[in-house]
Amino acid sequence: MNRREFLKVAGVTTAATGAALAVNPKKVMASVELGKYQDDYPYEVTKDFKGFSSKNVMFMRMFWDNNRYKDEYLNSAYDYHTPIETGINFYAGFKGYLPSTAHDPNTVGFRSVDKALGNAADSVNIDFGGMSKFTCTNSIFETYPINPQTGKPMKDMPVLTKGLFTWDNSSVDKMIKQGKSPYKFEDAKDAAKYVKKAAKFLGADLVGIAPYNERTKRWTYKEWTTPNVKEFNMPDGSKTFSPVNPIKLQNGEFETYGVTTRKSDFMREAGFEPKSIIVMAFKQDYDSIKTAPTAVSTGATGMAYSQMAETSYKLAKFLKEMGYKAAQAGNDTALSVPLAVEAGFGEGSRMGMLVTEQFGPSVRLAKVYTNLEIHPDKPKTFGVKEFCDVCMKCADACPGKSISKEPITVVKEGMEFDTGIAGKSNISGVEKWFVNGERCLSFWNYNGGGCTTCVAVCPYNKIDEWHHDLSKLMTLSPFKPLLRSMDELFGYGGPVEPEVRLESKYLKDAVNDFWDKL
Ligand code: SF4
Ligand code: SF4
């Protein structure tokens, strides 16, 4: 749709701002300050907030939590009723060990070719991400040839891969021993300039700095968790360390070995106390996300995960080369969304994802902890909270019935919402919208891969052009309730009703368009 068609359909020719935007959107938007910098974290955190253990992340519960869900909907809707069953079956389906029962393998969007894209896109993360001892949830299954419990490599492995998420700072220790001083920046602001440029140059789409202080320390997982593994001799003669019995898995049986949990401690695991956290966002491909919840949309997610692993490693290397220590992390180590809020490039949202000004919710996050002092950014709000109050598009579109339509609140375990009871995987004591992670992962399992429908339909998910700028402006105006309707009218995000979406021509066309467009 061009600007003329937009104005005709929207009927906003009387709106001076809209018209001006249509003539020269970049110039007008440059003069509009949408965001407000905040001195404090912009959501309530209760005084008794005790932090969150990574043991309770849904992807960790699949190794230890064999309790039946306390959710009638879940127990009636799906065949798997515990986090172990759901998580392991999801993994087995995703890797192609077990066939997906939800979709005919000839269905456009769920064919082998569609699934291969997601696995290929994620492969740098999965095959080379590795695991930082006691921390990582990025590559929980592909830990060989290093035993994550001991950090020791398998004896007969010809190649030793450290992994892109390694916290090995021995090169800096060596420099210190040799009496070399770290590179001296003029001050913390000067350091911020160079670090931010390096992060962007090395592959980040957004970068911000959070200080490492009492306010941000609380977002570090209070415990770091690793799945326990056993060594297996595989039928083909190879060996592997695996947290799931890989032989039984091929028959659809689940055997896991629990987890090892230790209090988080950067000094013990990485050899330094951090001073700053560099937070980075990686945008996801718009055309691929548009196809959610097909397997093609996992391609966008996988690409971002691989980029997270690669860029974080390179940025850590940049710091180490100058004599500063670094510990890079993907989803592990600390809660990424509050850290990105602290670093000033996004707000929380109803769907639980970060919404950024530039790319909406279609980003993945990584962070690099370092002992270099870098001038921090401040949280910045730009109307997401107010808009999520009235929009609710993600809640209507969620095929897993996970996203609540109730108002934002301080969530505590055991509280009841329209989409279920807050369980272990919900962070207690922080103001947020309730999202039921157990239902979400159960849908992923049923779907035979990921989902991402919430991101695809969100009115903030737009390619960065003038439509996006106008949308941002509308979220702050009295017209904000109209934005969702306009979004649907223009066909953004496709059908909202889950059953209609999965069977829709929109989705099939989106997948075919994705493959057709070079
Ligand atoms: S990923 Fe899918 S199932 Fe999960 S919350 Fe988003 S829309 Fe719902
Ligand atoms: S779809 Fe609407 S309610 Fe959901 S996160 Fe996006 S703006 Fe908020």
C-alpha cells in the first residue's frame, strides 16, 4: 500500500500530522520526541522480590519437573501433561526424531524444506554455541564434546570446540601476568562510544548499556542451572553426552537426569565482578515472521539466535583483546527483557516480549557482562504500556491460549488469570502481564516447532518505514484504540483467529511469497 492509498483508506486526511507524515515521514518523525527517559525501572518491583532461578525456566523444567500441570485446559487439550513430557517431545519433534502429528508433512509451511530452514538458521548457535558451565540454556542438548558438569572434553574427540558462549578469560589473565595494562579510554562515555560502535559493526542491530548495580543485579538468575548428562555409545559407534536418553527417545520414551543448580556467581565462573552489561538486540526477518506459526517463521528466530552467539563471542573478544574480561550470554545467565529495558531500547509488553522502538517485538536479545566501566543508558518509555492496555491483538491470536487479557499487575505464583494459574515459570513480584508459559510450550509441542504468532500479529511489528512511524505516533494519541483496527484493515499480521489463521490462504501465500522472493 502506498501513502495515497493509506490516507484514503484510513480517512485521516484531516489529521495534519498524518498528512505531514505522508509527505515527509522521516523529517516529521525526526522532530517528534516519542520516548521519555526514566530515572527508575518503569515497572513496579515488590520489596520482597527474591529474583528468579533459571531452574524454573520452561526449557529447564523439561529435565526435572514431572508434576502434572494444574491446568484443566492443558490436561484436556494435549496428550502430554508434565513439563518433562511436553519439553522432551517438543525437542524430539523439532529435531525430527519423532513425527509431528498436528500437520500433514505435505502442508505448505510444515514440509521438510520449511523445517530444514529453521534448523539451518539456528545451526551456528546449536552446533557452535556450546555451553558456559552452569549457565547456558541456549544449546542444552548439543553439549558434546564437553561434559557440562566437569567442563572436561571427551577423551577421543579429535576436535575440541570451546563454544561461542565460553566464559574463558584466560587470555586476559595471561596479559595481566605479563604486566600489560588494559587499553585506557578517556572516560566511561568514551568507552560507550567505542563499545557501541563495535557491537553494531560486529552484527548487533540495537545496543544499549545497563550498569551492573543493585538495581540490575536482581535480574541475574539467582541460580544458574545445567541439565545433568550421561555418556552414551550410539548405535553408529559415536559417543555423546546427552541430558536425555537418545536411544529411548527414538522410541518415544523420555528419560532425563535432573539438573545441577548453583548460586549465580560471576567471579567463580568467569573470574571477574562485572561493572557493565552490554545489551544487544538482533532483528528478525519480517517476511519469515509473517508466516507464523509455520516452520518458516522459526527460520527468522534461528537466524537471530545464531547471530546472538556469533556477535556476543566477537564482542567479548573485542573486550578481551583490550584487556577487559567478558562473559557473554544469550537467554541464559539473566532475564533479558528487564535488562533491555534498563539499557533503554524497549518496553515490556502484554505478550511478555520486549517491544523496541525500531523493530517492535521482532528481536532476540543477548548480553555481554564486562569489568570495563561503560557509561550507562536510561530506560525509555514510548507508550507500549498504554497501548497494550487497549490492543490485546496478541491475546486474541494466541493459538495456545497463553496471553492474558487482564490488566498489568504484580504477578505472584498461584494467582489466577483468564489464561490459567501463575506457575513456577512466572516471575513473582514484578509488574507485568500474565503469560502462561506452560500453555505456550504445549502449543509449540503440538505445532511441532516454535510459534511466534504473537510477534507476527503485533501492530508494532512493522518493517521500518513510514507506516511504522505513524503507528508509533498513534500509540500515543487518543486514536490508539483505532490502530489495531487499522492494522487489521491493512492486512498487517494476517488473520487473528487461530483456527482461521492456520487454514488461511494468507498463511499459504506468505510461505510461498517467502520462498519466491529473492
Ligand atoms: S508463541 Fe504462540 S503460543 Fe506462545 S504466547 Fe506467542 S502466540 Fe501464544
Ligand atoms: S499485540 Fe497489542 S497487546 Fe499484544 S504486545 Fe503487541 S501491542 Fe501489546
